Amino acid sequence: MDLRQGFEEPPPSSSSSNGRIDVVTDTMNQLKVAEEGDDGSRVQVTCFSEVSNDATLYFQIIRLQNQIYAWIGCNSTKFGDLYAAAPTRPSNTVSVSSLKGGSSDNIGSGIARRIVLKTGINVVLASNIPKNSPMLEAAAEKKLVQKLITLGYGKPGPR
């Protein structure tokens, strides 16, 4: 699977990084594909990109039945480390496991944990955000959570 499918490359760098950010932000393209499964379930794929802190972040969200697969790429379409996170009962905590590369204290595991806390459903997250980039990590997580909320993945609050 080519992770670049559905993305348009950002415009070439200009002398002004603020101009580049504005252009990319204004022209960010989105792709939504919905396919009907054999059992009537819907698989929805959403791809988008964002420029933050002079880095291009690529996102892909695949909605599966009772699960989200999300990928965050930073300046490339490399797959990165892969984590699985799920709510655990009865203590209402989140368990995270590294499936490929990384460890439980890496950037991707923290993002996966917090997404489960915010959505309440299982998450598989791949990320190649560089270590020691807390501002980039925060920007990527914020954008991913915003998109998940617009897709209807907000955890119901207390009534």
C-alpha cells in the first residue's frame, strides 16, 4: 500500500516559511473514500496533511468496525513505529503495546493512549514523528484529535 495515495505534495519551499505554511494550510486537500463491506460495515479512509513548525505532517485515518487505524508521517511517507492501544476494564485505564519498533515510552504510544482516552475505542497508530520534538508531537496529536472529532469519534461525556 502506497501511503502517499490521496495526498498532494505541498508546494515547493519559498523564501518565507510563513508564506509556505499559509499556502499549504489554505490549499490542504482531503480525500474521503467509503467502501461497503460484505457484512454491511463501512470502511472509511480519510487522508490529509498539515504544515506545523516547518514540518509537513501527513495523516491517514482508516475507520474500521469498533477500531481506528491512524498513521502520522512527518516530512516523509515512512511507516514508522506501530502501536496498539485499547481501553481496559474494570479500571478504565488504557493498555498500549508496541507492535513494530519503538517502546512504550515513545511519542506514538503516548498519542495512542490519549486518543483511546478521548474516543473510548481501540486504536492502532503508526507514527514517524522524530523523538525530542514535543511541539511537533503536540501539533500532530491536536490535529488528529480535531479530525477524529469531526468524524464523530468524540467520547460521550457525562449526562
